Amino acid sequence: MNLKVLITEEEIKQRLKALGKEISEDFNGETVIAVCILKGAFMFTADLIREMKTEVTVEFMRIKSYDGMTKRQDKLLYDIENEIKGKNVLIIDDILDTGGSLKFATTELKKREPAKIKTCVLLEKEREKDFKADFVGFKIPDKFVVGYGLDVNELYRDLPYIAVVEND
Ligand code: IMP
Ligand code: MG
């Protein structure tokens, strides 16, 4: 497998500074519950919350998606631990591909009546999808990428940059 760097560590760092500021302003400096979608968003979440200027608490959620015979199914594998009713929530995911998992997570958390709910992804693939994130780090071509939390068969999550996987 061949890895070609798409977004460098420095580019991620710079973008996160701006993103953290933008998000903090959007929440008017109020306390935010950051909901990290495992596993892919763990590194992004850790770095992003350090760039946020508001008070932040962290929760984790895990969603399992699989394609059945006719349609995709999403399931909640691990839920957040604390109540979000009346609070500000920021859902953080690694990548927006079809949009299925973020749509599922948002629908699920909205039922619990947060005061405000926003979504943030590090990457957004340029393709047709059924969900729009409020904050996007980088728009990328519709290719399979790894690194900075994203994996292929659980590998490469540790890379400090984003790379395109090229089979040869
Ligand atoms: P969606 O629900 O189709 O938007 O898919 C989002 C999830 O699929 C992400 O949270 C990732 O875990 C995974 N995924 C989608 N595209 C990629 C990729 O290019 N590399 C690694 N994981 C991906
Ligand atoms: Mg994921």
C-alpha cells in the first residue's frame, strides 16, 4: 500500500487554530459539550478542543454502520455518559462521506433536547451526501484517506498527517 500526503501536520495545526476560534465565537464563549465520535475523531477532538476558547467538557459516542441487503443501518454502540438537556453540544467527527453517521448522531442527540447542537468534521469528501456539517476543516476529493485518527483496517490512525491510500 502506498501513502501519499494530502494534508500536512502543519496545515492541520493552522486550520485548527482558525476552526477553534470560529467555533468558540459561534457558541458566544459559552460552555460546550464536545461529543467525539469514536474512533476516527479522537485525535481531531483532542487538538480542536485545545484551540477552543470556551469552557469544554468531553463525551464519547460510538456508532456502528453496516449495509444490509437493501439499506444502511446505523446503531449506537456506545453512548455519552452525561445529560445534554438545555446545554450546548458540538458533535465532532473525522470525515463526512455519505453523511449517514453524522445524521444518525445528530438525530439521536436532538431527542435529548440540547439548547444548541452543531456539527464539526475535519474532512468533507466532495461527493453527494445527505448531511451538511456546520464546520468543516478541509474539503477533499472523493478518495480513501488515512491518518490523524482515520484508519484502514485499524492501521495508520497514529499518523500526524492525512494521506491518500493508493493501491499498487
Ligand atoms: P459516513 O457515515 O458515510 O459519512 O461515513 C463516515 C465514517 O466512515 C467516518 O466517520 C469514517 O469512520 C468512515 N470513513 C469514510 N470515509 C473514510 C476514509 O476515506 N477513510 C477512513 N474512514 C472513512
Ligand atoms: Mg468514524
